[in-house]
Amino acid sequence: MESVLELGAAKRGARLASKGFGRLFVWVWVLFSLAMLAWLILAAFKRNNTVFRDLWALPDSNELQNFSDAWDLLNLAQTTLNSLLTVGGGTALTMAVAAPAAYALTRMRFRGASPMVSFFALGIGVPVHAIIIPLFVGLSEVNLTNSLWGLTLTYMGVSMPFAVFLMTGFFRSLPSELEEAAVVEGASPLRVFSVMLPLARPGMVASALIVAVGLWNEFLLALVLTYDEGKRTIGVGLLNTFGAMRYTSNWVGLFASVVIMLTPLIILYTWLSRRIIEGLTVGATK
Amino acid sequence: MASISLNGITKVFSSDGPPALSEVDLDIADGEFIVLVGPSGCGKTTLLRIVAGLETSSGGELHIDGADVSNVPAGTRNIAMVFQNYALFPHLTVAENIGFGLKIRGVKKAERLAQVENVASLLGLSPYLARRPGELSGGQRQRVAMGRAIIRQPAAFLMDEPLSNLDAKLRVEMRGEISRMQRRLQATTIYVTHDQTEAMTMGDRVVVLNQGVVQQIGSPEHLYSNPANVFVAKFIGAPTMNMLVGSFDGEHLEVGSAKLSLHTRYAPQSGEVQVGVRPEHLSMAAAGEGHFKGKVVLVEHLGKEVQVHMELSEAGQQEASELIAIVDPSEAPQEDTEAEISIDNINKVHLFELDSGNTLTKL
Amino acid sequence: MEVSSAKGVSPPHLRHDGRRAATFIAPALTIYLLIIMAPTVATVWISFTEWRGIGDSPEFVGLDNYRHLFRSDTFWGSFNRTLGILAVGGLLVFFFSFLFTMLLREMRAKKFLRAVLFFPNVVPPVALAIAWGVLLAPRNGLLNGFLEAIGLDFATRTWLAPDIIFRSVIAGLVWIYTGFFVTILMAGVDRIPKHFYEAADLEGASSRQKLFRVTLPLTWDVLSVAAVLWVITAIKTFEFIYAFGGSGTDPSIATWTLPVQVYAVALGNRSPIFALGQGSAIAVVMVVLVGFLVVLIRRIMHRRVVEF
């Protein structure tokens, strides 16, 4: 009897130990990511000639020079504006169009609704590479290459499948009684939609955030579909700065550029990460 | 207010399954309170939704005030509905929820507000008009849902188990309140519930549904004293009616050790019948004088009365032979003792055909 | 009395929904067809031509582009690396995601840890590539520096050397995507009502039994969605590899995957060869690969959905 108990204790001890080891591993992973981020941020305040010499030193001075370099490297005023226009416009238009579509696909009963949802979801599996060549040719036919309008339209298209997919998840989770209550009270279909829309607001916000973050970070489409200096987005700017490092070796300027691009994301993320994360998973689990 | 008439309403959900509703006929008078009752899945909610216009019937006719509304959309049938989970819009205030239908109909703001205040004071909701449904208790939400229905003065109220999300005490309270409100407004009402107590206490008439088929329509008293078949007999009344098998020749009934001569005349019949006796029509009897002999297996004291569960010792022909009797506390026997039970009034015995379960035809 | 069948009969308030739904859906559908579907079809067509882009007229060459691809070592290199990400990366991502999901369940800082794990997924891939490059830089990289600092000099490597750079790429992708799949799996696990675990505890189930008898069966549909998402992600992941493999310029061929090769042969910025037919053929291979694997996963993982 005693030995059985001891055996159980030993087993439990081993289990606790492996659990403790596992937890330690999670923390190591997480701290590694945070340390890397911290290093980059600190490095953005260091001097170019010492940044790699003493990796773990703290910045000795406030090198704001790096940030003004980065400003120029990224052509930040212009690229930020371009990104805001195309990402903001693309996201807003996507939501404006995807919300009614997702609503109709989930809440209205008509033949072909469910194949239609699948048809939209199909688009999630299409890589950008499979559309970019004809897209470039087609847009140049209608003079929409090297144009922020063309890029916005493209952003809208590539975001559509995932946006529709996410939002169908949200609309599906709304109770149908609310809709029926509105119908019994005599509301028109458009009215019913406008009643249901505020209920889907958390989902819409999450979808919009996910779409916007994806577009903000995108550079392939921007790289291919625009080529003037003045049409560059911030993603392309960062890529070019990175590529130019070969010749300029202004590493601290690059780090400052990264920090500039990350700052709005970090602020947004600390504020809204739960919404983004939980929003993202509605579609996958519903 | 309006009358509603259903004629042969049928609903088929899948062509290979049994119909959810078959050939339901029902005429509801102006101002009448009708309760649809039955076990879950009996089709009562489907029937209500067909009347509301949220569901189409597969066949039959539906008239409101004599007009065929089969093709009239729900919103223009001028019907109000109270949903089981109330279906209050969480982003609107109590006032906005109550006034929703008026707003849809384009009623001017000032008039709308006046009417909302009116209804709110009627329901005791005045202090809560600016709140949102999330900040209200279950009972208050229930009232808001009622308010939204009342304010439009619709042709009829449809209520889908409106009390099932409330706790027992509140349910009894709201039951009375809805009844009083209905009488006061003289509102034609169709009320769906699975709770026979609600059906008995609230309805002018009760419709008992089972598996999509109407079993019986009648006043609560009529259903209680003249059930059309075994299903209604067992569904109405609590505890449920005792069913035994006996033999009957049209005049003499033999059940257990009892040989009874019935006063009521039935169509000539011979052989076995189902015998139903309500627990409240049984009482304890002195040794040798009872109709049934058995062992007391459980005694439940409810305060004003006692429920006695007895296992019949000489049941003979049937296997499940337990009787429940409601007796006065002073008569309560001890558990695990032998006791006898007798039928108080032979006229309160119900006889049903053994196979069909239909009540025997009285002469 | 007329009894119509249930199918095709909709409630009166929804009766004209077909037409009404069409007006709700049309704008989204139009954009979708225009920007995604039509170009996809066009890509298939272009893959049968030889075309140098605008100013050149496409010439139909049948299956030449594909024949050329299947004889090209460069293509098979890219193809195998893509499969490498899919299989090796996939194993690692799912192993860590599962492990973390299970561990995080009972950790107090669960939400915080999940948020940090997920964070790389909202960071621009270029920034991730820069960070990963700084970490693995051969001479003054953080990793080698760290290894030297703690006296593990022998463990230092030239992480970006052609023979191991692709392992560094996979490691980077695992670092990025693990957080994403932790999030997905965790959502699946979190929605399992606690009482199932309590019931299992009362029956004396071990944690392994709980994993196999409760968690896995009840998250099966989420797992299947996650697997599909991984296939799509792994095959189309481009930006991190492109930026990391070339430090912002054309990446070294040792890091080419299918999408990198499409970009390099069709649109590459430094020395564009504008082999649009070739590029399209590779893109078609990608689409076919995605389609094939998604159907396969759906087939293998198909089960009755459990409602709870």
C-alpha cells in the first residue's frame, strides 16, 4: 500500500516537473520575442558604429538623429499617407461591401447560400501570386497601375474572401429571434439589416482590424502595382530601406524605421489584441 | 382585436419524416385566450410561427378577421409576438425597445414617447426607460417584451413560452399579470407552453397537441373532466392520472380487486379497457373496504396534502401497477406498510379503449 | 388540400429573398470575381503561353512551360522547399501549438502569453525578416553573440550560409506562425464546457486520457480548419522569405520557394526577366497543390460535427 502511494507520488512529481519545464519553455519563448523587440527598440537609439560592437550595451545617448534619418529613408510623410489612404480605403470599402454580403449569406434563406459561402471561402486559398500577373496587366489596361486607386481596389479584392468568411461567422452567431422580432414589428429587410448591424459591431471591428493589419503589412502588391517614388506605401519603403542597407550600412536608421512602423501597431495591439485574436477565431470555431 | 381561424394547417419539414403539423383546425374568437400545450416537439411553436408569418404552412388556410393572410408578410399581419428569450435588442434602451414597432410605422416622436410612457407605467417599467436590456432582471425583461407587444394594439398577441426563463416564484406572479393584462386589453392571444399548469390557469380554451396532431380543444375544466384520450388524460393534471387495465362489459367494471357498477352508460363493450383515476379521486380505506390493496412505497408530504405512492399487490394482469393518491395529511399511512385505497366517486373514473386510447363513447 | 414539399418553401417574410439577397451580395461578388477569380483563370491561360508582358503578345505554347518546369532543378528545388515548410514547418508549428495550448490552459498569465505569442502575426514580415536577420547574422548576430557570451562558442554557426539558411527560414516561420495556431487551437479548446473535464476527473481519467478522449474529439473540426489554414499559409507565405533571404533585395536561390520563384521569374525587381508564362505555370502548380491538399485534409479529417 505504502509503495503504491510512493509510486503515485513519484509519478505525480515527474508530471509536475514536466509541467514546470513546459511552462518554463513557454516563458523562454515569450521572453525571447520580447527581448528581440526590446533589442530592436534600444538599437534604434544607438550609434551605427557601436551598435554591433557591444550587442548588450544600453544606448549612451538619445540618438534621435536615427529617427530623422529613418524619416527620410522611408520618405515617411508620403509613404504613411499612401498607406493610410490605400489601407484605410481598402478596409472601409471591404467592410462596406462584405457586411451586407455576409448578412445575406447567413440570414436570408435562398437556394445556393451555402455553396456561395464556400465559393467566397475558396478565395482564401488563392495565393496572391496566382492573380498578380493578370492583375498587373489588367490594371495597366485601364490605367490603374501606379495608382493608389488601383491599389485600393486590389486591396479590397484580396481582403474580400477572408472578410466575408469572418463576418458570416459573426452573423451566424446572432440569435434569429431578434431578427424575427424586427420582422414581426413590420421592419423592412433593409431595416432589419440596420437593426442587426450594430449587434455585429464587435465582429465588424475585429474583421476590419484584421483586414487593416494585413494590408498595412503587405508589400508584394504595392511593390508590383506601383513604381513611382511618390506612390510607395510604408511596407515598400521599409523593404527598400532594408535593401539599401547593402550600400549605406545605416543599420540604426533601419532599426529606427522598424520602430516607426511598429509603433502604431504596438499601440493598437496592446489596446485591441483581445478583439483581434478573439475575432479571428470566430470563423474558425463556428 | 381580431378573430383567427386555422383550417387544415399542415407543415412538412422533410418529405421523409412525419409532418410537424397535420390538418390543424382551430377557430379563435375575438378576445379569446388560447393556450397551445404539449410536450416538446409536438408542433406548438411551429403552429405559432405559422400564425406569425415566420414560417409558411405546407398546406391549409389561415384567416385573420376573415381575411386570408397566407401570403401576407409577418410585418403587415399586425400581430405582436413575445419570444421565449424576449428578443430584446441589446443596443436599444427599454424605451426604444418598447417603441420599436411604432418607429417602424413612422409614428411621430412625441406621440411615440407618450405611448411608451403609458405602456411603461402600465407595466411598472417607468423608472427603467433609459436602461438597456442587459441591466434588467429577468422579470423586467419579460415586461419590456410585453410592452413592445402591447403598444401597437395589434390584432393578436402571440406568446412563445414567455415565462420559461423565469424562476418559479416570478413565473406564478407573471402568469397572473399576463392573464389580468389580457382580460383588460381584451386581446386575442395565442399562448404556447409545455407547462400544463400554465395552460389550465391561463387559457379560456386549451389546445392539446401531440406529434403535430390536435388531441383535444376545450376549456380547462372540460379537458380535466372529459379528456378525449389517454394522452390528454395523462398530460392534463398533476400528478398524472393513474392508468390501470380492467375489464368492462358496458356496465360492470373489474379493476384490481374492485368490482364496480358504473352509473354512466357506455356503448356496449366487452373485454379489456384502460381505466383512469385521478390521484385526487382516491382516498385511504380501512382494511377490507378498499378497492385496491398494496404496499405503500413512498409518502410525500406537501403540507396541505400528502401524495401516497402505492405498489399494488394483486395487480394481476398489468406490470406497471403503481397508484398515486392525494390524501389528507391526517390519513397519511406509514411507508412500507400494507394499505388499502378506494375510489371516492365512481363517476370520476375514466374509461379508454385499450388499443386506441380513445375515451369510450358515453350514451 | 395542397401540400407542397418543404424544400423551396420559405417563410413569407423571406419569400423574395433570392432577389433581395442578390442585391446584398452583388457588390462583394463583383469585386471578388474581378480581382480574384478572373485573374486566377487568366493565370491558367497565361501559363500555356510564352509572354514577356505588356508590349509583347502572348504566344500559345501548350504545355511547354510545364514541361520546362518539370525538367528544371530550380523548380524542383523551390517545390521541395515549399513541401519542406509544409511538412517540417507544419510538424513543428502543430507540435508547439498543441503543447502551448495545453500548457497555457492552466497558466495564470494565459491571455498575456497568448498575445505575445500571436504578436509576430501583426508585425510587418519585413520587420520580422530584419529582426531574424539581426538575430542570425554570422559575425555580430545576437544569437552567436549570446552563445559566445555564455561560453558556448562551439555552438555558433554561420546561420545564413547557403547550406543551412533554409532551416533558419523554417525556424523563423515556426516562430511567427506558432502563435497564430495557438490562438486557433485555444479557441477550440476553450469552448469545450468545463463540465466534460470535471466529469472525466470524477471518472478518474488521466491527463492523457482527457487529451485523447475529450479534447481531441471535441476540437476535431477546429483542428481540421487549422490544418487547412496551415496548408494555405505554408504554400503562399512569401514576404518573410523574400525579405529575409535577400535582405531586402532578390533572395538567394537557396531560399526560393514556389511563390518566391514566381516573383523572381515573372516580376523580379532587380533584373526582371518577365517570364510571365513560366511564372504563371508555377502559380498554377501552387493553386493545384493547395486545392489537392485541402481536399485531401477534408477527406481525411471529415467527421460528424459535434454540437455542444
